Amino acid sequence: MIFDGLQLTLAVLGMVQLLLAVVIVLHYASPRTPLLIKVIATISFALSFAGTALLPIDLNIASSISSEEDGNVNVNNTLLPWKITFWSTFVLAWLVLPVVREILQSGEFSTMSRIRHGIKEALQTQCILLCVVVVLIVGLAIKLKSLNVLPVLITFGNTYGLLIVSLLLGYGLVALPRSLWRQSYPERELRRAQIMLSSVDEALFEAVWELQDCEYVIDATVLDIRDIDSNNNENLYYQNCIDDLLKRKNETASMSPELHRRRTNTERKQEEDNGKPSLDMLRQLNCRLKYAHENLKSTELRWESLVGRCRFYSSLVNNLQPKSFSTGIQVPFVSLNGTEIKFRTFRNRAKFFWQTRLRSSMFRLLAVFTAVLSFMILWSEATLSLSVNLSPFALFLNFFEAKQGESSAVLFIISALIPLLYMSICVYSSLFKVSVFGPFALHGHGQSHPVALVFNAQILVRLQFSLGYNYLLMLKYDTDSKACAFSEVMGAMSVFPFFGTSFSVYAPLFIIALCGFTLCNGYPRLLALLNVEHEDAILSSGEETLTRKLREGIKLLKKYEEKEQKSDIDNSSKAITAEKELGTDQQWRNTVV
């Protein structure tokens, strides 16, 4: 019966994880992302959340097993789900996702060529990593005078993951409460969005020019190629590659009138004819064209998203209804009965009341709640090296563990889930926000190209076990004396020695230092120092620069709205004219009949 209840619980949690993964992929994936890539990313994200949902249940079953006096119950039924999760994420993280990422980045023209190129590049990377691991194993074997391959691999993987988790956690514990607190001030968020408009506008110009440069290089390289012998198979393949490249170039050359206006008319100096380009050159051009188009699409969506933010916060400041995200126009409702009109009116009033009365207070309350959780996690991390367990989360778990009954078990699971879930949110949101990955960084509202989606999914599936181990360290949970299935799957959960010191000493210092660095706005200043175009770096500029960008942003927004209104008027005029022509034609037909 316990196993049946566990199966039902895991099935429900699996559906929730899958639904959450679908929402995340739809939010980040660009419209041109292939369906297969979306499916792979969805499965990867769903498996990334499995550890967060499974570990509290595992701890509850382990505590019930250790408290059994008769010794009849001695098997933790979460062992099989843990093994499935572990090996599934292992295959995805080290075999499937690296190959998929290399295939997406490949400049090959045929599908099989891209697959072969992706497998080859992924194998080269894995071989280099394997050589590094072999050197570490040999070095530790010489130092410890014993050769244990599997424990060393687990130790190396744990240390690698724990360092990344510490980095992301140290940023997220401060950034998440601060972001929620900022959301309670719409006028400040409106100013932030208006300041960013000029920078995104410049980025959109650069993206258009980059695509235009790529088109020019393709024209200058392949358009003068003639007299290819079609009877030769090698020449035939060469001609097919040129045709595919020109076809892709012609597809990406079609832009909206707004983007076409941003093209430059500067005359280019004709380059010297270097002869027939090689296949490698064609592959490089194809790869460059793909990246330029994806970058342009992502930047265009970023511009539209920023305009939507400006409209939304402007409506909040002026106590108005938020406009439509895509066009900013309220579509009139027609053919409504009395019930529908009342429902629309009630919904609009409820939305107005939420935005003007409750929204700011709720965001401040959430900010305070998350700040308290961040402080409790930092306190628990800081006391890891002490012999006494001072973690407040451990006190809650010990309290509910001492009690018996189903209600106590549910409260135990909830108490174990809340801090782990919050840590997961901090780590995952930091991964999506931190821009150290450059072109691989994720951007919301469909601004992320497939390579970025796969890259972040690959990192997420590697972090969940290190995050779970860090969580158990923070609780000082004795996994050896309790039947914890997580520890049985992970085996030897020791970590790689860091200058002779254990992780419980240097990890809290690392996390606390990163929290202080984030609290003092060190991350935006570092980005500004490195000349990285990022929202946090731009907003950390001087007041004079911010004022200038604010004025430019307001002007750009006014111009954009004027063009949009003019376009809407033109479309309405065309629709009215077409309707009149259709009515005249119908009237003529009726007269004839």
C-alpha cells in the first residue's frame, strides 16, 4: 500500500514537472526552434526538477525506516526512481545534449552531415575531458596510494557541480528578493525599461547590419561561380551546397519594413576575386548566416518585449488597463450577451483592483518572505563547519520526525521541500539571468535560440544531484545511519579536497562572499568593467548617462507608437476599402440574378 501511494505521488509530481518544463520551454524558445529540440529540452528540464521533488519524499521514508522498532521495513522505495533519474540525466548530460548542441551549431548542409559533424565534435570534447579525469585519477592514486576509479569520478563530479551551485546560489539568494522588491515600484521599473530602449535599439541595428554583412559576403563569394560540371558527383554536391546557401540567404533577407529601414546604404568596396571557395568556407558562411539570423530574431523579440514592458508599467503608473502585448490595441468585443458583459466588467474591475491596490503589497510581502528564507539558508551554510547543528530547517525536520502519523509525514515533506525548492529556484533563475555564457544565455518571451536552450538544459541536468548534496550538508543530515536512497545511488559522497580543506569549510565562505558581492552591485560593475552590454551593467552607469538614455528611450517609444498607429490606420483603411469592394461586388451579383 505504501508503494502504491508512492507510485501515485510520483506520477502526479511527474505530470507537474512535465507541465512546468513545457511552460519554461514555450517561454524561452524562439518561434523557429524545431519541435524535436523543444521535446528534448522539455524532457531535460523535467528531469532537472525530479531531484527537488524526490528528495523530500526520500528523506521522509528514510526517517520512517530508521524509526521502525521491529525492523520489518528496511527498503526505501525511492531507490528505483533515483536510479532512473540518475542514469537518464547522465545519458542526457554527457551523450545526447552535447551531440544535439554540436549539430545545431554545425554549418553542414545535409542532415546526415550535421549529425556526423555533431558526433565527431562531441566525441573530441569528451575525449579531452576524459584525459583530464585520467590525469586526476592517476594523481590521486599516487597521493593516496590506492586506485579507486568510481569514487574519484563521483568525487570529481560532486566538486565540479558544488562549485557551480555555490556560484549560482550566492547570486540568486540576493537577486531574487531584490527583483521581487523592485516589482512593487512600477514607476522605477518603467524608468528601467525606458532606459534600456536605446541600448536594445542599437543592438537591433547591429544585428541587422551583421546579417547584411553576411549576405554581402555570400553574394561576393558564390554569385560569380559558373561553369560547374554537373556530371561530376563532387561538383554536383558542391553546387547543391551553393544552392542551399543562397536559398537560406534569400529566406533570411526578407525583413519587416521596420527592420528593412535599419539597413545601411553604405557602398562597399568590391573585394578581389580569390577564386572558387572551398567547402569549408561555404560551411563557415552557412554557420555565420544561421547565427546572424537567430541573433536578429532574438534581438527583435527583445525589442518587442521591452516595448511591452514599457506599456505595461506605464498603464500601472497611470492606473489604466494594460495593453495587448503584441500590438498594444484593445480589441473591441462584439455580439456579447448580458452575462458575458457582466463577466468582462467583473474581470476588468478585478484586474484594476489587483494592479492598483494589491500588486505592490503582494510583491513586497514576497520579497520579505524570500529575504528571510535567504538569510536562513546563509545561516545554515555558515554553520556547516560547527559541531552543533544550528540550521533552522533541521530543527523543523527533527520536530516532525519525532512525531508519528500521516499528518506529521506530510508536514515533514513540506518542511523539507520549502528550502530545497527555494534553493532550486535561486540556482535555476540565476542560471537564466547571469550572462557569463554570452550567446548561450537564455532570454524570455521567445528570445532564446535552440543552442542556448540545449546548453542551459545540459547544465541543469548536471546540477540537481550536487544541489541535493549541498542541501543535505546544510541540514547535516546523517545519510549513513539512515536508509536514504539518494546516498545509495550517489555512493561515496565525499568531495574533492580543495587545498586540503573540506567543502563544508570553503563553500559557505564562497556563498557568503558572492552574496556580499551581489548585494554591493559587484556583478553589474564587473560587467560594465568588461564592457558587456547587459541590463544590470547599463543601469549601473552614471546619472548623466542614465538621463540621456532615458530621454532617448522615451523618444524611441513615441516614434514606435506613432508608426504603429499609422500602420493600424492604414490597415483599417484597407479593410474598409476591401469591405466596400466586396459589398459592391455582391450587390452587382444580386442585380444580375
